[in-house]
Amino acid sequence: MQGKTYSTIQGDTWDMIAYRMYGNEYLMTELIDANPKHRNIVVFSAGTLIAVPEIADPEPDNLPPWKRGGSS
């Protein structure tokens, strides 16, 4: 898994980190899955290194069929 790392700031939470790194707090599940040893942490102390996996941008649901990816 290729990606970046993030060093936590005192008081960080999974959703805050996801918002900072991806612009979407709902992607915190991907962060948690990439960091199983920190899974039980709710509020981080400063300096914890978190792996930040690359996530492909999801295709919008409102695209017409001819603009959607994949094979036809």
C-alpha cells in the first residue's frame, strides 16, 4: 500500500485526520483499516505516525451513463 504518513497533533481524532488529509471525514474508515495497531485510539496524543493510503476519487453518482467509467 503506497501513501503518505501523518504525524498527529494532540487532540486529533480519526475523522479530523480524514478531513485534513482527504477533505472528507467519512473516509476515516480507510485510515483506521490502514492503521490496525491504532484502531482503539479515539483521541490521539501528539506525534503518533499514521499511514495515509492513497484513495481513488469516487465517481459521482449523478453522471449520465455515457460518462461513467468501466466497460459498456
